[in-house]
Amino acid sequence: MRGRNLRGELDTFLAGREQELINFRRDLHMHPELAFAEYRTTQRVAERLTAAGLVPSVLPRGTGLLCDVGSGDGPTVALRADIDALPVPDEKDVPYSSTVPGVCHACGHDVHTAILLGTSLFLAQQAEAGLLPGRVRLIFQPAEELPGGALEVMASGGISGVDRIFGLHCDPRLDVGKVGLKPGPITSACDRVTIRVSGPGGHTARPHLTADLVFALAKILTELPAALSRRIDPRSSLSLVWGRVEAGSVANAIPDDGVAEGTVRCLDEAAWHAAPDMIKSLLESVAGAYGVEAEMDYVRGVPPVVNDKISVQMLAEAAEGVLGEGAPVPTEQSLGGEDFGWYLESIPGAFARLGTREPGSAHLADIHQGTFDVDESAIGAGVRFLAATALTALWEGQRPVAGEALMAVNADN
Ligand SMILES: [Zn+2]
Ligand SMILES: [Zn+2]
């Protein structure tokens, strides 16, 4: 890799630090903190960074922090780890089980935090040795699960001046040492929609003298998803699916109000932005046809994470260089949400899945379950992968991009 033995340097670094990083993860695992309450976690990370000669800056709310490594000229690459836990009870019988009732690191964010800490310490050494061709912005982000922590980071200038950003997430279906990569969308958007309809109720014998609210609501429930599928690009895989509907109390009375709730999931960013207005106008036209009033309450979740192709190539190159030829494997798009998507609306970057399954293990506990745990050698693998990614992106970022050179030539003509 650029004539340097990065793999060997990482071996040496991890030989001295891997157990310490595992212990750090276990300490976080025993003391999980919920979204925007990650004070202790933030403090622990800040202490380690400061001891390494870095200068972390805690975010205004007091949880999460930013820290720059290196100050030289060249590009700036950001690495992000989320640090919050979930309101899920720990069901594991391990020495490092959660000590907080009802709260546990069931999404592996303790692992992400330990990986980014290890990467930070390695990159600090590189910077000291004058080997960092640019700057790395470390983002220890609070409240991914809320979601909203990414917006907090951005409001604090966390990605200003950043050319490219990378993040990763534990994947319990992938063996340790592998990384799952995918250009384009890798997670999806998920919003919540509530529709309330109202009209004059009455006797079921005389629907023409009332607004037949249950019939109108039924039309809305079926027409809305159907019309939407004809108005939005089908490649966006936008789906409106109802999860709750309620109206009326007795067989022979037309009620005067009703409610339906559902989710809107979407793989495409443009469609995600267009969805609320389109659903509202379709709702108004269907409700109007049956003479009922309709109101919509639309709660935004997160945008889809849409990976930049060049950034994914950098991830693949880094993984091959330090984890081996067969390390990068294709992964699928999930219908889950991840607030990393907010960053990628502003700057290019990519999000990877990091294998955390013990090879050959039959134990498969998914994330968000109280039994979720990882093969802790994933921490060392994660440090190798993330450090190599940052260095690859800095090296590549120094070269003129082929497309830009071409545009400059065309501009002259
Ligand atoms: Zn999660
Ligand atoms: Zn997560």
C-alpha cells in the first residue's frame, strides 16, 4: 500500500493495544447509556484521546465529541462511531453484562466506539511520525438510536470542511474478518404517518345523509398506497404500509371520526423528499371525493444511507490491503434505518458492515436483541479496516480526480 507496510504497522500497534481496547469495550458494555445521556461514555473516550495528546471537543449538550488528528495540508476525512445504547434488557450471562437495568448495548455501538478509539490512537501515532497526508476528523456521535445525533453533530460544524466520511456497523450475520460493502443505498428511510378522518356521522340506513366515514377510510387505506405506486418511480421501492386502523363502535352507526397509522419506507432519497407532499395531496383528493375531512401527521425518520461509489472502492481497497483479498463481500440493502444518511446528504462517503460473527458459530443473535454479542476479535479487525480506510482516502484525495481534470480541459475549449 503506497510502498508502506501498513499491515505490519497495524500488527505492531494492535499487539500492544488490542486487549486494552477489548477491556475498554467491556467497560462501556457494563455501563451503557441511552441517547443524549452518554456522559460517562463521552468522558471515557475524551480521557483516552487526551492521554494520546489529542484535543477532543465535547458537543454542546455534553454528550458525544469531535476531535481532529493531524493538521497538515491535504484532504479531511471523517470517521464516525455512534456511542449510545438501547432501552433493551441485557439477557447475556457474561462477566461484562450491563449493570444498568433495562439498558444494554444491543446494537454494538460499544464495539463501534472501541474501534474508533483504537483507530484514533493509531492515527495519532501516524500523525506524530509525519505520516498523515491530511486531517482525520473523529466523530463520536451521540443518539443514533433516537435518531437525531447526526443532526446535532452537523449543527455543531462536525462535517464542515470534511471531504469524505466513513462509518461502519456490526453485522452478526457476517464472519469476523469480512466486511459487507454496497455502492448506492444500503439502508432505507422509515417515516411514520398518521391519518385522521372526520365527518358527520349517522345511521347506517342513511349513508347519503352523512359522510360514510368507514367506507371513505377504507378507500383511503387502499387507494393511497395504490396511487402512490403509480406516481413515484418504482425503483425507489417506496412503500406505504398500514399498521393500525380504528373507527366506529357499533354495527349500525356511522362514526364521525377514524384514524389510521402506518410507515413509509423508501430506498431512494429524491422519492423520500417528495413523499409527504404527494401523500397529502392524494389523501385530500380521495377524502374529498367522499365528503370527509382528512388530516395528516407525517413524522420524518432518517434518510436512506446512499453510498458513494468512489468511497466504496476506497473501503474495498482498504479491506483487501489489511484484512486480505477475500475480505470485502457484497451485502444487501436493509429496510432498517441509520442516521448516517444525514451526513451523506451533504458530503460523499460510505457506510460498511463489519463482520462480528465467530466463524463457524451457530449462535446468531440479531442486533436489538438482549442476547446480541460479538466475537471481540472484530475490534482489531475494525481498527485495521477503519485506519486503512482513512489513510486510503487521504492518499487518494491528494491525487487529482480524473473527472475533474477532464472538466478543466473541457472548460478551456
Ligand atoms: Zn440500532
Ligand atoms: Zn446501530
